[in-house]
Amino acid sequence: MTATATPPNAGGAVARVRAILALDGPLAALLLTVFQYFLVSVSFIGCLVPAFAFEALVGWQATHLALWLGALSLLPLVPAGYALLRSSRRLLAERGDARAGRQFWRSFAQGCRTLWWAALAQTVVVLLLAYDFALFGSSDAVMLLVMGAAALAAAVLVGVCIVAAARGVQRPIETIAVAVRVMARRPHIALSWLLLIALGLAATTLPLAGAALPLFLPALLGVGIHVCNDALRLPLNDETRRTP
């Protein structure tokens, strides 16, 4: 009876597999990082529950009540965007060890206290655009103006959240002035924010992956915005690299 010969490299292969599957190995780190992205994304989606409730219960209607309720349902968007940018910066820096879910909700609470003026301004802009659409939606020129104004407002909103996350929340005029100045100096960076958001929303319509993508999309968009800011040399680049 002859013994089966063991390949010379079998021991090394088993050791590599054990290292990969270890609790502190690369696979565990990858799964933990994916879970952190999931936590941040679900937290952001949770902040949009009022908007989802409005869409399910009321929906778009050309009435005063529907327009006001729709605008008010977006009030949490500004503090949620601020929290997303802070937690995604930590995700980018620390990955699986980020504790990004806790960071998100702490930042959301801080954003509710300090960025209320931006949330209120966003609500006013949304209400004005909604009235323009309801009254003059049949005009192609007005539709183009509304879409352009909505894109500009979205870019300014992202800029305000980035400035607030990088420098801390300052007085409203200072924060808006810095955001507008940054966008004026690097308009291609603001366009990259809008492109990322548009591509992300378009990806949710894909037949197979589109249904599960929203569970990770907000965190991916936050990280993508930071990557674009760093790669395109945002004037606040050094400050936005700071981990909250």
C-alpha cells in the first residue's frame, strides 16, 4: 500500500487560503467595508422617508397643498447630504474601521442644528421651481429654465455641504460665498458632481442591478464626489482630506 504524495506547494496554498479567510484577513476587511457602505446608504435613505411617503400618499399634483407638501418633504435633504459627505470621507480614509453609521447620524444631528438655513433655502427654491413647472410646464423654454435652475441649485447645495464638512459650519453668507467662489474657480468640478448624481440615478433603472443598487449608491456617490474633488484639485482639497 503506497502513500499518496503531497504536492510540494500544498502547504503554502493552504496557508494562503487561511490568511485570506482569517478574521483579520483581506476578505473580512472587504466584507466589513461593504457593510459600512451599506450602513451609510441605508441611513441616507432613511432620511428621505418623508419624501417617499409624500410620493406614495400624494404624488405630483398641480395643487397648492401638493406643492407645499412636496417641498417640505425634502427638508432633511441638506443635513442628510452634509452627513453623507462627512461619513463618506471617513469611509474613504478608514474603510472597514470607519464606524461610518455612527458618524452619519451624529453629523445629521449637527446638520439639523447648524444648516437649517440651507434646508429652508432649498425648500423655497424647490417650491418656486415647482410652481413654475405647474404654471408654465407646457412651455419648452420654461422647462429648460427650470431644469437649468434645478441643476444650479443642486450644485450649490453640494458645494455648501462640502464647505461645511471641510471648514465646519460658519455663518450662512460666508458658507455660500465660499461655495460659489469654489464653483466659479473650478466649474468642471461642480459639473462632475452633477454628472455623478445623474449617472447614479440612471444606474438605478438597470434591469438587474438597479433594484439593489440604492442600498449602496448614496455612499458610493459621496466617495465619488470626494475622489473627484481630490483628483481635480478642489481649492478646499487639503481641508476636505481631513477625517471628521
